[in-house]
Amino acid sequence: MIHKAKDLSPDQKLTVENLLGRRVLDDETISVRAVHSHPISEERRAEVANQLREYFAEVDAHRRHVSPEEADEIISEAIKTSRLGYRSQQ
């Protein structure tokens, strides 16, 4: 299903923007598609989770140390730049 952003109702446009996490321009085309997901075994799920833990442990081992406050500022700034209308809960 393909829609031109300019043809969406305000509610539809807001929903799309919330899903995308950014503003949608009137000259953009929106494509909507439902995809049936395939079940994943508990064994495979555990394997992937373990690989992710190993990956993030390696990433953490190479990052520079920052204070908790500085980390919060960095995360908040990243969210602000990627989420439409984000407001900090602090």
C-alpha cells in the first residue's frame, strides 16, 4: 500500500511520523506493508542474545569513561536528534 504524504489525514501523518521518529514531508511517498514473521526457537533466541551480550561487552571495553551525568546528556542529545518532539523526563 503506497500513499503520498500530502494525501494523508493529519492523524495518519502523525502516526507515520511517530513510527518513523521524524517529520514526514509532503513530497514523500509512504509505503506500508505487513510482514508475517517466522517464529524463532528458544535455542536460537538464546544464541543471538549471547552474541549480543558479547558484542556489547567488547564495545563497552573500548569506550572512554564518562560520568553518569555526561552519559545521560549524550543519550538525551542522541534521542533529541532522532525523535520528533522528544522532551526529557528529568
